[in-house]
Amino acid sequence: MANTNLQFKTNYAASSKIEPFYKGGKVQISKDEKYIFCTCGSRVNVLEISTGKIIHSVEHDDQEDITSFALSCDDELLVTASRALLLKQWDWRQAQCTRSWKAIHTVPVASMTFDCTSTLLATGGCDGTIKLWDVVKQYCTHNLKGSSGVVHLVQFHPDINRLQLFSSSLDCGIRLWDLRSSQCVCVLQSHYSAVTSLSFSSDGDTMISSGRDKICTVWDLKNRKAKRTVPVYEAVEGVVLLPEKKDFSQIGVTSKDLHFITAGSKGVLRVWEASTARCVYTQNHNSAVTPASEGEEEKDDDPHGITYLLHLPTASRLATVTAEHNILLYQLPGLTTQQQFVGYNDEVLDVKFLGKADSHIVVATNSCQLKVFELLTNSCQILYGHTDTVLSLDVFKKGAVFASCAKDKSVRVWHMDSDSGQVRCVAQGSSHTNAVGSITCSRIKASFIVSGSQDCTVKVWDLPADLSPTGTDIHQLTARTTEKAHDKDVNSVAVSPNDKLLASGSQDRTAKLWSLAGEGNLGLLGVFRGHRRGIWAVCFSPVDQVLATSSADGTTKLWSLQDFSCLKTFEGHDASVLKVIFVSRGTQLLTSGSDGLVKLWTIKTNECVKTLDAHQDKVWGLHASRKDDKMVTGSADSNITVWADVTEVELAEEQAKQEDQILKQQELSNLLHEKKYLKALGLAISLDQPHTVLTVIKAIRQGEDSHELLEKTILKLRLDQKESLLRYCVVWNTNARNCLDAQAVLQVLLTHLPPEELLQYQGARTHLEGLIPYTERHMQRIGHLLQASMFLNYMWQKMRVTGASSSMGQDEEMDTTPLTQNQPFFMIDKEKGKGSGEESRDDRGDGDDSNCSGEEDEDDDSEVSVTKKASTNNGRVENGKSTKTNGNQLCESEESSEDEDMEDDVKKQIKTVKRLPVSQCEALAS
């Protein structure tokens, strides 16, 4: 077990991501209420409500931003409009574009909607025109003109039998179009600012409109007149009529009169009674938003404002979209928050694991709100309290309490309820004179926190013994001690595992070690000097008396707490190293940098084991889980990635792979031994081992009837196996040692497979082009070899005839006809031992020359030796007669080193040629 715990990590794999999916624009919920559709640049993302995951995404090929989209009422068709003036129809479940056509509008489409039959699509353009499209028959049915400026709202009447379309443009009027006559029947005038939404009663006779002029109007569609104007005192972005005959008494609905819900710039939901224009319910802020102080002037760009209000009638829920790109789901009738999804996080400045078994993460973004994500569903709690950007976070050991600090010069302590998972602020303190950039918690128990600020000071804050939330009270913290720690900003602080030491890192390029043991001021123990630029992070080792620091100079250093000397330096990042933490029981380091990389280091060897590249910008956040089996990173590219340690998984996979390879190798050996060549060849190809495949080919060619067996075996292979075999042949053919096997396989493939089939192989043309130059080189080499063998054969014949005539005497006649070029050496009749000159081996006379007979390879070597040496001064020729010389004496003669090298080359070439079939040699010679 100890070895397992101390095993070095080798790799992490991204197990989940929280990434931007909505950056403003239209939001629509599917009819079955399972998916949220929202725009994100050139994409429409589909978010599954139950899991919070992006399950589908459609994107325009031209990378143009999507200006509007619409989902049909049957959830089958998705149509998008881009700035390129193209409309595209999608099968969104497969992310495939099924049709595209020109929008006809001269400028981009600003709004679009389907009717309830999912056959008619209305598009409102920035050119003031409205087009109606029959998406089934695929043509434009109406071109409605008359609106002034951008048509930002189009909506069909829910009763399709009325064939009515409502639209609104910059003139703030609501136009009612009769689609039978293609005429504008009337213009409903009531608003003095942009009309934002329309909602219809169940009978279709009443309509409510909302506008940014802070009023809602109730319309009688039978008389086409306004029944009542309701002042709501905020710019209204969405209005929803409450269903009739349902109990909404929890939100103040006590009468049967018409009631509606509004959402707008104040960021809260309010319920209104239409007949009396009275607000009967206002949503409680609790933790949803911070209430504006009395008399505070409302801002047009309030980040708490709501931009969309959507009704989910089946589940009896409401969905709101905020100006901060958050999507919130509320349950009727109580308007309790059910789920929150964060569409865009902006820059992630810090991230920490939180809760039991690290089930949540808390994230500080470029915002004054904190976000707590549940990793299982990506549902998010948004925590309000800080009034400026939150810069840093730290979590206590048990994981239920964490601390934060921000540019508002304050620190806060938060508590997560173990049952409900709800997070509340339980304590706060503010006595720094500048932004608080770093914070750390005590390690043993939740007794104190330490903060470091841009005012160059470090403060220690004592916490109350009981941090559980009681009512709405928030403990006010007072700093136990304040110390002027550095000459520049304090970027990082860390508490040792025993709560007795404090380390601080600063922009002044130094880190300092402080004593926390006393009740009074901090005691300076030593200074760590060596970094060339500011220090971004400090971290204590969990097991050794070592401190790690990371700096803007691109290095990470380990320091001894005993003598403050630098023990090791880790170099590898191309830019600032922003965070450093210990993992694997203090034997390894994880670092993150502004180059977007996360690196895993082994301390003992100074080696970078793995580089993880999943971010495109500075990785500010880095934290490991308590079990040391996961880590989380947060980057300025708005992405949060949760990584899982896959060391053991990869090791197990590698071992299983090796065992499988061993079994297959054994099976291959058995198949070769049993001469089951087809199975052996298929297995070797499946293993993707060209050398093993070559071994099988050689084994086949060494047997009897090798050509027929090779042909039969190769032709039984599958198409993909033949394709792999052709690829292997290209490699084998580059080596003269294996070219004959490659050519034998190629002969079978090229002879029996039609060219059409060969050309279907992946990369077939490239493979065949690669075969040509090497094949030509082999042909030239064999041609030169044949020429050399013919010359040697001629010399051998001449010397044999001369030697035989010398031994037989002058009275015996012999045929001394030389070989021609059309009579190669291998045409000699081996059975009778006669060459083309019809001389018998027995006619040679001298038995000592029997070693040069030329029947076997070994004899060929002796024969060449005798021939070569006989042509030198060792055997003298006088007056056409050869002096009788013993063959052994010839073999014992000495030659120059140059002649010996040439002799060896020729021997090898003759051996190679003699192994060739006679038919091939004849063809090559010709």
C-alpha cells in the first residue's frame, strides 16, 4: 500500500470542463423543456438542463456571427441567420446543415420565429422588411414592408387559424399583419420605447406587451385597443401571463383576475394584477442579488438586470437570463431558485475544490460575485457580498469553509451547508488600505486567516470558534496583527502544515518566512533571495522543511527552511509561473504559467514529467483535491478544467497491452510452427508489425510450391489487410535484402487484383510511386550482376578447356567455343555437369581440381577462386599450352587486397543470381 501511495504521477486527463456557452443574444427553450438553445459567436449551443452539459453545437462554416435563430415548435428544425445573409436549416441533433438559402434581406436578420405548425418561418431584418418562408415547400410566401428601421420582434398569434403576425420596430408601435391579405391591419400604439416581449392569454383575446419605457400594456385583441397601462418602474425585458385556474397564492395571487410576471433592469421577478395595476409580489433578494440601497439611482447597464424571461408551462417553471449571461430556473408557484447556469465566466482568477469529497468548486472570476459549481450537474450558486473584483480564494482543511479577498480591500469567510449545499457569508473584515491580492487559511483547524495586500502589509485575522451561520448576522473580524512585510505588492501568502510558520511572496522579488507561534507581531525568520523578477506564489511542502516559490522570471525554486538556501530550480515555462503546488506526498510539483501550460515535475530528478496544454491564456487557478487524485485549473480564457490522475489507469492499460502482445506473439509462433500461414499473416498484420509480417512471408517462400502457396494465402486476405501489405511492401522494397520478398508479394497483388481495386487503397498512388525508383535500382543491380556472371563464366570455361587439354595431351581435340552473351552461367546442365561447350566434368583430368566443380554455392566460391587466380601469374600459359598446376596450390596463392574484395563481391552476386528462378534470369538478361 505504501508503494501505491508514493507512486509518481505521470499524466492527468481532462475529465470535465466548464467553458463559455453563451455570450449574449437570443435564448430559447425547447418544447419538451429539456434543452436550452443559446448563441455564442458563430455557434448555437444546446445545453441539457438536467446535466448542465453542452451536448450539441452547430456552427457556420464561414465563421460569421449568428445574428438570430429559431427552433420550431416540434423541436425538429433549427434555422440560423448569420451576418453573411445566409439562412441555414439544421438537423441540430446531428449538427448537420440540411439546407441553406439566401435571406433576401439586404442587411442581417435581427429576429425570427416559427408558427405553431412548424411550417412557417418569419424573419425580421434590419432593413425594415419581414419575410415569411414555407420551410416545407422551401419558398418565400410573404414580403411585408412598412416597418421603420430594425424589426427586432416578430411573433405569430398562438391561434394559427387567425393567421396573424405581430411585429415591432424602432417606431415603438406593434404592427398586426393579416397574412391572408399580406396587409398591416393596424398599429397598436402605447409604448414610447422599444417593445421587448409579447404574451398571450389562453383564449388568444388578450395580449400583454412590455417595453423599456417602464410600462406594460394590456391589449384587447378583439377591439384592438389598450385596456390598461401598468407602470412597473423599471425597463421591462420580459413578461409572462400566469396560467389561469392554478393556485399561485404563494406569490400573492388571490383573485381570479389576470396576473402577469415581469422581469427587467432591477433583476427581480414581480407579479402584477392586470385589472388594478398593483404589484402583488416582489421576489425576495436573499442570496440572489444584493438589494439596492434606498434612493440609489438605477443604472442602465446593471449587471443584475434580466434580459429574457421564458415560461416552461409543462414543468411550471420560469427561466431568466441576466445581463451577466447567467441562466436561472425558478419553480412556480414559490419562485424558488432551482438551477443556475453560468454562460460566460470572463477571466478566471482563482479556483478551489470545496465540499464533501470535493463535490463542488468555488471560482473567482473577473467579477465581484463568487460562483460555486456543483461538478455533477454544472449547476451554479452565485454568491454576492464583495463590491469589487474577487482576487484570491483559499479553503480550510475540512472543505466546508473558505475565505475570499477582493479589490474592495476586504476579506470574507463563507460556510457551505453540508446538507443543502447552500453557501452563506459568515464573517467579514476590512482594514487594508488597498486591494487584497492573496489569502490563506490555517491548516489544522479553522482558527485564523492571513491576508496579503497591495498596501505591502500582511494581516492575521482570528476567527470565532463557531462559524455556523445564525440568522442573517455576519461576524465582523478584527486583525490580530499587521506587519509591513515587503516593499511592493504581496502576491501570495501560505501557512505551514503545523500552523506555526507563514511564508509571503512579493513583487519585490523576495519571499520571507515568518513565525506565527507568538500571540503578538509576526516574527521574521529569514528572507529567500534569488528570483530575478516578482514572486507570484509560495507553497509549503506537506512533508519536508521546504518552501516552493514561482516567479515571473519563468522559474520555480525549492528553498530550505533551515538555511534559506536554494535547493533546486525548475526551468521549462516560457513565461511567468503563476501557481505552484505539491502533489504525490510532496515528491512532485504542479506549476501553471501565463503560457497556458500546466507542468508536472518530479523533484528528485528535476524532470518535467508531463506538460498539459488545455488553455489558451494565463492559468491563474490551480488546486489539487484532498485525495490527490484530481486537480482543477482556471484560466483567463474563461475555461475551467477538472483533471483526473490517470497514472494507474494508463499503467494498467500498458500492462494489459503488453500481456496481449505476448499472447499474440506466442499464438503467432504456434501458427508458424503449424504452418497455418493465413492465420499467421492476418494476426501479424493486425498487430501492425511489418517485420513479423515479413518473417511470415519468408517462411511461406521457403516451403515447397512457394509461389502457389504465397498466392493462395495473400488472395484470401481481407481488403484492409491487403492494403496494409501493400504499405509494408513499399518499405521492404527499399532494402536490397528484402526486395525479393517484396517483389514476390507485389507480383501476386498486381497480377490478381484489378487496378480499380488497388487505386481504392488509402495512399495507393503514393505507394506505387514510391515503388518505382527502388525497383528500377534493383533491376539495374541485377543487370550488372548478370553481366559480371557471364564474364566470369566465359573465363571459367576458357580456363577449364585449357586445363583439360593440358592434362589430356596434345593428341586429344577439344571444342574451345566460348560462351556468348546469350549463354549465361546458370544455363549449364547441372545433372550432366556439362556447360554450353559440352565438356564433361570428368574430362578435366586432374582430380585435385574437384573443389571447383560449380554445382553448389560452396563449390562456386572455390570455382571463382580458381578461375580468378588462374588468370593471374600463378598459372603460366606458354605456346597455347597450360602448365599443369595443382588446384590446391592455386588456392594457396596470395593476391592483392583489391582483388580479394572484388572476389568477395562477385561471389555474393553469383549466389544471389543462382537462387533466382531460371525464367526470371532469362527475362532479366534479355
